[in-house]
Amino acid sequence: MILLRKGKERDLPVIQEIARLTWGPAYGAIISQEQIDYMLEKMYNKGVLLEQLLEGCVFLIAEIKAKDVGFASYSVIDPIHKIYKLHKLYVLPECHGKGVGKFLINEVLDKVKAEGGLRLELNVNRENKAKDFYESAGFIIKETVNLDIGNGFFMNDYVMQKTI
């Protein structure tokens, strides 16, 4: 059984550890280790995560048998048009195929819908097999972007969206 809790400040080390354990397998064949390290530090340092929490980003943490195995985060990005963004969704590699990712994405969709959201968007690396996961969940490609994230690195992503 997958249990879910809303992430709080005390959960930030858990989020950092899951990210650290998942990024190598998720991106190792796509981007350099140098870029992985840079992005983890840029996007998952405690200050950045705490700022996201304080600005209203919701973190959901999934656990199986008292072990934290994945997380997702989302927030509203356009309150007028009721558009939300899924910022992060990662599941430990040993839990892939156990329904954790599907559980998390469905929970985010349910919560966004309950808040009156009309659309959920996300970015996914164009070479990441997670693109197929999101397509199977009903997301479509909205656009292709190349985002300069500094230090000579780029995120070559699809922006995907799903109408709720």
C-alpha cells in the first residue's frame, strides 16, 4: 500500500535524498555528471526547497512500508487562467513499475482539480523516458524549449500539458 503525506520543512532532507538517488539513473545517459551535480545543487539545496515551500509549492511524499520512495511538487503558476505546474516527480529506481509515479500524478491531478485548476503543465527532458509516462497519463506536448540554466548548461525540454 502506498501512503501519502504533505511535505513539510522537516521532509526537505528526504526530498534531497530521493532526488540524489534518482537523478543518476534518470539522467546519466542524457546529460553529463557535471550537469547533474550542478542541477541538483541549484534545484535541491535546502534554501531553494524551503523557499518553494514558503511560496506555496506543495510537496507530496509517497511511502511504502514506512520507507519514503518518491515525491512530487506542484504549484499554481497562473491564478487567472487556473494553470498549475508539476515541478518535480521522482520515484526511487527500485520502486519503478510499482504504481508510485501513477499514484503521485493522480494525486496531484486530483488536488489541482479540487483547487479549481483547469490545466497542469510540466517540463520533461526530450530524451527522458518519463515523457512516455506522462503521455500515458494524458499529457500532450505543448512546445519544445531550450532553457539556459547557467554554467554553460541547458535544459532541452518538452513542455507538456493536460487539461483537467
